Amino acid sequence: MDKSLEEKIFTTEELAEYWKVSYNTINILLRRGDLQGFRVMGAWRIPLSAVKKYEEERTPTKKETLCTTKLVRDKNGNVRIVI
């Protein structure tokens, strides 16, 4: 078999367990198009390459993780978070 065809394919249940999220979360991501997959007999399948792409696109950069936040009270006494 061609090596390029041997990519890991996740079911929605397997990916939910791997990411420690609910099965419904994976289905929502697939339906919205945030996560790429394909259907086989009505059941979703998600290639490892799509999982990696999703993870890379949503991993914060070093600059994003170094952001500082502070709480500020406005003139009405409401507290706001300022980034």
C-alpha cells in the first residue's frame, strides 16, 4: 500500500477522547467547518493532518501568551479587564 495512504484517521469518538472533549464538540467543529473531515456512510472521519492543522492554528504564539491583563474600575464602579 502507498505510504501516503497510511495516515491516521480518527473517528469523532477517538478524537474527542484524545482532546478530552465531548463527542458533540467535535461534531460542532466539523459542521461549522472549523475542523476538516469527511463522511463514510454518514459517520465522520478526521485525518491526522486536519487535527494537526487545527491545533497549530489555535496554539497561541509566544507573544500572545506573554500578554498582561489588569483590572480597571470605571467611573461607574464597574470592573473591566484590560489587555
